[in-house]
Amino acid sequence: MDELTYDNMTIKLEIDGVLDLHAFSPKDIKTLVPDYIEECVRLKIYRVKIIHGKGKGVLRRTVQALLDRNGYVVSYSSANLFDGSWGATVVHLRELAD
């Protein structure tokens, strides 16, 4: 279990390539997503699924805007039917040289 720190509070979060945003406050997303991606790259996890839910698409658009600005992101797309469809975004990250 890895740890991420937000607002002087440490959160234990499993970094396994799947980030389910349902458990987090929308105000935390702007720091959570980039920090999670950075940890994935550090752990050599280069495919990430971010579960944002279907809803009205507000959270999906926020997540994808963050991905557009992230230097580790090579590409992203909506998940396939079996991986969450448009309720999740699959992200491919840049592999760092050792």
C-alpha cells in the first residue's frame, strides 16, 4: 500500500493502475489524478484505468482535461465495454528509461 498526501493528510492508497474516483471528493481530483499518475510511472505501471462514472460527464471532462496537460500521458480513450465503457478512461503513460 502506497501513500499520497493531500491537505496535510496522508491517505493510504493501493497503486495498482486502477483509480476509482467514487471514494474521493471532487475538490481532490485536480491533485489526486496527477499524483496517482506520477506514482504509477514511478512503479512502472504504464496503463491506468481511471473510473469516473457515467453521470453527466462533468468528472470525465475534468479528468480528461487533466490528462491533456500531463506530460506522462501518451494517449487516453474511453474504456471498452468490458472495462467500464464511457464510465472509465484508459490512459497509456510514457515509459521512463531506467
